[in-house]
Amino acid sequence: MPGADAAAALLPGFSINLHCCLFSGTQQLSLQVTGGAGQFADATGSFSGTVSGRALLARNPDGSCSFTQVPRLEVDKFAESGTLSF
């Protein structure tokens, strides 16, 4: 893509290589559990961890990366730890 940067910065921890339409990102996460359904109605707990992912974006007819089509390939990894009581 003439005149385009090789990579576009999104939110911190996320990027897109505009030459090969490869998205990658890593984000820290924190979850609080306060109740649920059925036998988990009194569930409480907390979790923290990291989610990371890579996706090969589809291309538009003009060759640019598509942000509206479903990615051609996506791999996500969740690594979490915490406690849950019910």
C-alpha cells in the first residue's frame, strides 16, 4: 500500500502489520465472580491473567487489510489463575 506505514498502532499492546495484515495483541485481565445460576448462585472469586492473540486479517478487493470481514485465521491464548468458591 503506497504511502502507508508498515505497522499501525492501536491500543497499547495491540498492533497490525499492514503489509501482511497480521494483527497481534496482548492484554492483562482481571475478573471478579459474584454469583451465578443454580448451584453457583453463591459463587465468589477472582481471577487475573493475560490474553494474547494473533489474527491474519482478510483483504479488501483493493489489497488493503479488512477490519470488517472475519479473519482468515485467528489463534487466542488465555492464561489465568485465581480462586472460586461456591
